[in-house]
Amino acid sequence: MAELHGVETIELTNGTVAVTTIQTAVIGLVGTAPDASPGTKAQAVTGTALLNNELTFSASQPGRAGNQLRVTAVAAPAGSKTSATYAVGVLEILLASDAEGKLTATAQEVSDAVLALTDSLVTVLPGAGIGKVSPFSVVLSGGQDEPFPLNTPVAIVGSTQMRALGSAGTIPPAVQEIADQTNALIVIVRVENNEKSVTISTEDKEPITGEDEQRLLSDQIFNVDIRANILAGINAWSSSESVNGYRPRILIAPGFSEDDGIGKGLETAAEKIRAVAYLDCASMATLPEVVQRRQMYGGRVELLRPRVQKVNASGELEFRPYSAFAAGLRARIDLEKGWWWSKSNQNINSILGLEQVDEFILGDPNCEANLLNMQNVSTIIRRTGYKHWGNRLCIDHPQWRFESVRRTADVIEDSIQNTVMIYNDRPLDKETADDILGTVNAYLRQLVGLGAIFGGTAWLDEELNTAESLAAGVLYINYDFGPKSPTERITMRVRINNDYAVEEMTAQ
């Protein structure tokens, strides 16, 4: 070691670290957008319209890969005809010349030669003129990938990319409905939508058209093809974090989640990626119907009863599934108040009415809104605006049924798990164990300070941390935490006290 007269600083990488809380306000949206942009083909233009020799070369497929393609045109040997070949990203054109070597190739001849190729990744737009073409070399540019490829999770924020989605299908209105609540991060999975994939009814088997789509969604008539498409899109969420760095935590499929096959797919995805799924009920579903349906689902699904009225892009009033509004509301509460807050009794933006009005009388246990809530179904009430009303998931456990408790556990578990990963593969000794304990306990204290939990502690498991387990490279650490349930019921006890009257009457 070199000698030093003075002071030096060495930065150490061991010790406790700060736990980073996961992003919770991330919505997973699956649906259709048949008019979505297909991407842009790379192009290059040579010649001019003035000389009637303009040629527009284009990549055969949209995408940024086309920006690497090149087109070169050189003089052919004397007396040769115009020809074209393609190899390894380069379209090479030999320009015709007469016996004396003078160029005679026209734009039309070049176009015909290129269009005759069957294996080229570069083509040319037809309609070229008869002007003479001189040697040139160009690189194609301007190619852009498809912004929303099928069955691929794409992360967007708010409605900034609405134009690329088009206006048809179920995704564009849902994105707008989310944006009406907050500027949330949305992981979109677009699935194929064609006329043969759905039918208006099981009786006449007529193919669906654009104007009939809303009736289809209301009637929940799906054939196996569209259901399979949606389920494939749902499965794509599991790769979202690897593809774009975001894991959706609130899962919706507006216009399709009324179908129980799709509803179970959403539930399975929610269990896999530690999320919650919001399911819409069928149009005008009765209370017994939704209560019966609720029993099919578990502790990561919230069932939503009413459809909501809004103004669509055409300026017309229509009833829409509620799930996109609810997802946006959940994201807004996460961002403004915290993920440990319930979204119940919070205002819903941009709705004008309800398809079904559930009777709500504050304090009446037999009103429709309360009966739905007691059966773990959420609804909407009107009370100085429209408010979400309901805290519960489709499970009967006295505490895990609360969505805020379920999400609190998910946030804590995933945040700790992601951070503690840095200690993997370090020497398994007391220093490593103490660092992990310090990291977890510091995070739990931080959450107490935020008001997210009542308390929490991490400790080593004395029974499981045996000589054998430590030798095998396995360390067991326990921790607990106290989540905060929502204040679902406030009981005010009141009685008459006539002593106040006596006191007044006998006062001097």
C-alpha cells in the first residue's frame, strides 16, 4: 500500500439502503383499437418533378429498421439495360446506357426494374415519369415503429398518444376516461379486432359492424375468438416490466370484463403480478345477479355495478362501463393522498348520470347501495357530486376484503423484495443479516411517519435459521406490519338528557 501523509476517503457499498416504494398508480388496459397507427415507412426521394425523373423509394414494412436501408444507382456497362438487385440492406440499380456508354435510363425503367424484384426490402412508388436518371446514393429515413403493436404492453401517460390510437374500439374512450380523473401511467395492450371475431347474437350469427359494437358490449355476446384475443392480451401484462419497465397494478378491460371468462383471466393476472382487477357488471344487471356473480371471485377483484353516462367524442350521450373511471380514480387517490387511502367516498369526474340508480339512504342498512356493499360489490352514489361507494374486494375475510389493505400489503412486500435483492449473493453472515434488518425496519418506520401503517418490525427467525439452512445459503427474515382499514362504519350513540332543561329552569 502506498504511503500517504494526509486524509483519504473510501466509499463503502455495504450497510443499509433506502427502500424505494413501487409505483402504484399504473393502470393495465387491454382492448381494441383497430384504427391505431401502423407505423411509418422509411422513404427517400431522388430527382425532381420538374425534370420528370422523381423517384420515391420506400421500405416495404413500417418501422425504424427501414432507416438503415440504402439505394444506390450507378451506370451499367455500355449497351446494358436497366436492372436492380437487392442484398443485405442495399438496393443497387444499374442504369441503362447506349453503345457509347451514355446513360439512357428513365425513371419509369428504374421503377419497373425495382418493382420486378420479389425479395427486396425496398420498393418504389409507381407512376414514375420518363425523365433521365443520373447516378445517386440515398439512405432511407423517417421510419417509425408501430406505436401500439398487437399483444405488446406499451406504456403511455395520459391522453398524449390518443391520436396514434385512432377513435375506434374500446381503448381510445377508456384512455380518455382515465385521463378525466388524473394523468395516470397506462400500460396498454392492443388486441386484434376483426368482424369475424364477434357476433351480434347467438341466433342470427350476423357479423358486428362499428355502429353495433356498443350493443355487442352491452349484451356481452362474445365468441371464442374475441375472448381468446383479450385473454392473450391480458397474459402480455406479465412481461410488461421486462418490456417497458412498468408493472400494472390496476387491471381493466372495459367492454369485455362483463364476460366471466375474461373476468377470471383478469383475476389470474392480478394474482400473478400482485395487482387488483376491476370488473364491470352487465348493463342493467340486477342485485341478485351481481351478488351471485361476486361469489365467483376472490381477494384481488372488485366488482362494479353501474354504468355511467358521459358525452362521447361525437357529442352524444352514452352509457359506458365504469371500470376505466374507477381505475383513473384509484390512480388519482394514489397520487394525491396515498395508496393506503380508500377510493370510496371520493368524487368521480366527468360523469353526467347513471344507467342504474342504487337507492342510498345514509344510515339505512337495507338501502340498495348498502346491500351491495355488504355483499362486497361497489356502486356509485350521488352526494354533492357522484362518488364511488365501496371498499371491498370479492372475499369475506374481515380485513383482507378491503382493497386498501390488500394494496398496502402488495406495496410493502414488493418494495421490500425489490430493494433487498441487492443483498443476494453477498456473503451470508451477521453483517449481511443486520444490513437487511436495518433496511426493512427503516422502511417500516418511514411508512409509520407517512401515516400508511400503524407500525412494523423485522427480525431473524430463530427456528428456521439453522446451521443447515445457513450452510445451504438460505436466510429467513420475518417482518410484520399493521395496515389501516378504511373507516367503513361510524356509529353515533345518542340519548335524551333532560338535565339540561332542569339546569336552565333553575338557573338564578
